[in-house]
Amino acid sequence: MKLITAVVKPFKLDDVREALSELGVSGVTVTEVKGFGRQKGHTELYRGAEYVVDFLPKAKIEVAVTDERTDIAVAAISKAASTGKIGDGKIFVTALEQVIRIRTGETGDEAL
Amino acid sequence: MKSLISTFMLFSLLSFVGVAAAEPASSAVEIKTLANPSAPVTVSMEASAVVATSAEAAPAVVPSANKGDTAWMIVATILVILMVIPGLALFYGGMVRAKNMLSVLMQVFVIFSLTAVLWAIFGYSVAFTEGSAFFGGFDKLFLKGITPESLAATFSKGVYVPEYIYVAFQLTFSAITPALIVGAFAERVKFSAVLLFTVIWFTFSYLPLAHMVWYWAGPDAYTDAAAAEKAGATAGFLFQKGALDFAGGTVVHINAGIAGLVGCLMIGKRIGFKKESLAPHSVTMTMVGASLLWVGWFGFNVGSNLEANGLAALVFVNTLLAAAAATLGWVFAEWLLRGKPSMLGGASGAVAGLVAITPACGWAGPAGSILLGLVAGVVCFWSVTSLKSKLGYDDSLDAFGVHGIGGILGALGTAVVASPALGGTGVWDYVSNSVAEYSMIGQLISQSWGVIVAIIWSGIVSYLAYKFVDIVIGLRVPEEVEREGLDVSSHGETAYHL
């Protein structure tokens, strides 16, 4: 099992969710986050006081998938979240030791 | 806490004694005159040839309040309350960081309440009864002697409004003024320090300035040149100098702006000034607040006419146009010089225009108001962006940059836009019952008197008041408290649970 963590542009969130749904992924966790990467921040000006906003808002999507579906899930997220412009975000894939469905006690692939 | 309360009580007592000492208790006789803010009167000192006193002889009717004027004054008073709470509170609140939102709302809310009570106890009496040229007397402490039948003069002979509504109307002015000051040292001041400062400053800066600018015997006293001279001698110091201040440019805005400047210099900069982001937490709130200020300002300016008549309508138009023109002035200046027209700029521009037209609104014409508004928008934009950063003081919400600078500009600009040659109304002569001859230079000198006296008086009183408060309870919160935010540390609550 793998945990896919994708940080994407907030307005691409719905596209990513739809793409994952089409693959049959039955659940994701979404968090509103801020961060910086190659995309530069912007400046805000309030009555002449200039503030540089370094951290830009992004959406973080966490989704757990079986090993064999990892590649197509990553490809689907990548395609759905892409605008081709700087700041599209990143996808991290990490190994997942165990998954437990709390209600039934199922574990592993069964729990996904 | 106990010691805090006793400090307050002690101080309130001291302030009474202070005023009493400053005031020779000569004004024993209560004249039934009614205090009034107004257009100072130019009295023609040439022979009273034109004066037809006989025409003045009023028929033997018991004077009573005009119902239409009374209704308008009740509405106007409510509008000014709306300016303060929630208008000013939200305007300022939106500009601080979220962790200090409630502290600003609380300061404005409690200053309003505190000042309202002080106004009834001694404020009204000291500002609006006859005394010296600088302070009134104590005849109306606790509003003594005022009944539903008591009348206050307006600007027309033989036209009155109930004194109670006049008291309430003027109360709202005295309440917004100290509330304006908190913008200068927001996000770092002790709540108790704000309250103690308010008591002192209200007593020794607001009340004398209100008396100096607005106290006069009322138009009925100006029957002929001799009577006018006699009545004029009882008026406030700046009234006698001929300084025009229709709705409080000097008394409210310059007064508060200078107190703010002195305050932010004495209390020091916020931690992180020019290093960390001190950006407004909600320009939306600020826009809502500025809009409420704009609406409420019709009560402030138009209500200052005390009558619902044609001049009130002119004041209304002037107020509207100046605010609109100043919004355009600020926004376009910002757009040209800084690249983007901002909502905060629009809101600030409107307020700057309202400040500038305040002293002038009863004498300007519509075109003059547009001109004054445009200039105010641009000048105040310059003052909060260039001037402030050059001088390096941290006037958090630009109490001085907008109210001080805008107030001075408006006070001096009044001399220009009041000129009949530029579409203004000129100044009414209550002796000849006509518009007096107008000298722009002469009026500019009178206006300068008002500006200079207000700057010096407010500057000195503010300095001493801050010094005293600093010694007694300290002006500023400790560093950890400032970092944590004043809401949690001073008020035990949080503005937003999101």
C-alpha cells in the first residue's frame, strides 16, 4: 500500500477529486495548507506599508491506494492538477505499513 | 483591580478640582442661554445704521421647540452613535491583526460609554455654559436644571430645539473624539491606560476646545451692534477669533489627530514594525465600518445645523460630494503612484474627505466641496504613505494621518471654500441679518488661530496626560502580551473561532 500526498492549486481540487473517483478511489483527506516552492509569493500594500506574502495557499490531498493502483492514481492526480504553469504543486508517494477501518476492524487492502 | 478603581475615582475628583481652579467662579448667574456650536458671527462694527431692531421685536409668544427640527436632531444623534458603534469600531477593527480585533472594538465601545457618562456629570456644563473664554461653568453639573421644556438655540433667531436632545447630540461628539485617538496606538496599549487617558484628555482637551470653538450666547442675543458685542464677549475664545468650525474639524479631528500623534510617539512602535506583517486582518470589516461612518456623518454634519432646513440640505450635499471626491482622489493617486487601486484606499479616502469637509460643510458650495474632497484624498494618501514612512512613527491606523492632517486641511480650506466668490455661502451677520462682506485672507487668519490653538492645546494636554498615565499604570502592555495579542490577554476572549 502507498500513501499519496499531493499538494495542488486549490482551484484544481475538484478536478483531482473527480479524477480519483473515476478510478474508484473511495476516500481522500483534504487539508488547506500554505507553503512556498518555486512559485514566488506576492506583495500586498496597505496604506503604503508593503508586505511580502511568501506562503501561498494550496490544497493538500492524502489518499491511500493499493500498490498496483499507485501509478494510475499518481498519473490521474498529475493530469487533473496540471495547468502547465509554475505553482502546480507536487506529489509525494510513501510506503504505507498498515491501514485499519475503525468501524469493522478490517485491515490492509480490505480497509482501503 | 481595587487600586485601579481607586485611581480612577481619585483622578475624576482631581479633574474636577483642576477645572474649578482654572475657572474663576464668577459665573454665578445662570443665563438662560443655550449653548450652541455655530457659525461665528461677524459683527459689523460700523454704525448700526442698517440695524432695524424694531423688526426684531418678537411677538409675545412663549418660545417652544420646532417639532420638525426636534425630530431631525433625534435622528441625527442616532446617526452619530452609529458612526462610533459600530462604524468607527469596525473601521479600526478591520485594520488590526485578528488577535487584537476585540481590543479595538472594546476600546471604542467602552470609551463611548465612559465619555457619555462623564458628559452628563460635568462635560456638558463645562463645554456649553457661560464661563471664561476657555472653560464653561458648573451650573449644569449632572444636567441640573434641564427639563423637557428647556430649549437650546439654533442658528436662526427664535427657532429652538429641546435642550435634552442638544445635550445628547453633543454627547456623541465628545464620545467619538477620544475613540478616534485609539487608532494611533492600537495593538499595544493597556486597556486601563486608555480609560484613564480618556478621562483626563476629555476633561482638559475636548471640553475646553469645544467651549472655545462652539460656545456662544445664541443668535437671539445679537439684536444690535452693542448687544452683539456684549454677547460676543461671552463666547468661546476661538469663536471670538472668528474661527469657523461647522461640525468639529478643530474640536474633533485636529484635537484627536494631535493626541494620536503624541500618543504613538510616546508609546513607541509596535513590535515587528516594518519587520513582520502587520497587515489588516479584514479589509471587509474596514469597508463596512467606513460605510457606516459615511452614513453616520450625515448626522454629524447635517445635524450640526440643528435645523431641518435648506442649509441642512446644502450641508448634506456638501458632505456627500466631498466624501465621494476624496475617495476618487485617494484611489486614483494610489493607482497612479503605487500601481493598484485598493479597497483600503477607497475606504480611507472617503473618511479623509468626510474629515476635511466637517468644518466647512455649512459654508462651502457643492463645487468647493468636491475640490476640498479631492485635495483631502490626495493629501491624506500622501500623509499616510510618504510622510509617515519618512518620519518613521507608528500611527497604527493613521489617526493623525487622516484625522489630524485631514482636519488641518479642512480647517484652512474652509476659508477658501466659504468664499461667496467660489460658490460658498459666506458668513452670516446676525446684526444686519445678511451675509457679511467676506475676506478670504482675514478668514484664513481666523482659521489659523483655530488650527494653532488646537495643535498646541491638544499637544500639551496629551503629553501631560500620557506622562501621568505612564507613571500611574503604564501605557504599554508587556512584550509577551503584545505578541500573544490583546484579545486573549486583556479581555480573555477571542474574536474568531473558525
